[in-house]
Amino acid sequence: MYDYNFGVGKDHKKNPEKFLIFIKRLLPRWANGISDSECIAIFKILKSLKQKKKKRLVLLETGCGASTLAMFLYCALYGGTMYSWDINGSKGSFLKSVISESMGKVLGVDVNNIWNFIACSSLNPNAGVAVIKELNKKADFCFFDSWHTLDHVMLELKAFEIVASSKFVVAFDDAYYTKKHTNDSYINMLRYKLNLKKIKQPKNNVCKPLSIEVENYLKAKYKKVVKINKSYKANCRRDIYFNYFNFDREFTFNIGMAKDKKTKLFAAFSVEK
């Protein structure tokens, strides 16, 4: 049940970030994979982008979760439409019900008029990010949060570039990852549950952190690239999300799935073609 009486009156418009985090903290862990500070950073970036664009934004994300709440709240308050790709259809359905019962009810908006969830790989040529072109739209923003290897991220980024506006913002979760083509830590987590031995680190599987690799790629291709992480870095150190899920995070540290690099978890870039 997510249709609580929030008792906020019109406060959700005066302080939307507080409203956003209230709902985010109702989510179960499996749907709440990014920190509160990262969620707020996404919302602030979208507000800033709106001021520059002066139009209804088209927002994309690969992988859905708490980021979906931030993007939806922005669209509901300021106008816009969004598209999410995730191979887990149940996750999309769950989030749609949460949004409908909470934000949709309070703000008087229909989630289906704003959010398009596609239970498919973002790289599918017929149902992935490429369909934005068929829809005769230009995307202004994309949050990348699917398979965190450099090879996969670059394929998604290049798919986004084809449908992007002349000025756009791209943002990345787990931006400190240094896996080039195989997320062996995640694979070993799955193998552990099957009582199988760990696979060894594959050859040629180390790259620079995703944030650095992406920044270098963008700067080599576009005339203006600006890193916009100030909001996240200012808030992440005192973010209670990390303490609340400390036991969960310690497990991921032990098996190599994550490292305690709060300030380097999130990266975002403003780009002009």
C-alpha cells in the first residue's frame, strides 16, 4: 500500500525533493538501488535543464528504480515524458503501481500519460532506445543504470547519441566501476548462490573508471562538455541511505561487487553538439 495520506497539502510543490525522498524511502531494497543524494541530484539536474531548454523534456533511462521516481516527479510537476528500459518487467509493473498510488494520486496525474516502460533490452534494434527516432522525438536526458561494464555503457551511450537533442545531459550510476567487458563480481554472486566456484578475472577486463572513460569520449567528440556533480558530492557524505543499508553494502564489498566510494558513485555531464 502506497496511497498514504501524506498530510503535505501543497508542500509537494514548494518542496518537491522532500516529497520525493519520502516516497523513495517507502520502497523495498530491491527497487531502491541508488542513494537519496543521487536521486535528488537527478531531480535537480532536470530542473536546471528545464530552465535552459524552456520546453517539455524527453527523458530516458536504462534500468529503472528510484531514479524513475525522480524523473516522474519532474515530469508530473513541470511537464515532460519519459521512457525506461529494463528486462525485469515485474520491477516496472511494481514501480508503476507505487507511482500511481503515491505521486499520481497526490498530484492528480495518470502515470500512463507520462511514463513509458519497455520490458526489453535498451539495445534491442526494434524496441530499444532506437525507437525514440521512430517516435519523431529528441531526447534531452538519459540515466544509465543497467549493466555497468564499459563496453555495454558505450553501446547504450552511442544508441542515445543518435536520438539526442543538440544539447543534452547524460548521468551514470556506479561511475567508479572499472570492468571493461564482463561484470565478473556480479556473475560470481550468482555462481555463489548455485554453489559453484568463482570464475577468475577475465583477461583485458580492466578499464579506467566509467566516469573518466565517458568524459574522455565525450570531450573528444563534442565542443562543450561540463561535469555537473556538485549537488551529489555536496550531499552524499551525510546521506543516511548508506548507513541504513550498511549490512547489505558490506556484503557487496566482501564479494567485490562494490567499493565504498560514495563520492564517485554518480557522474553527470552536460553536452553540446
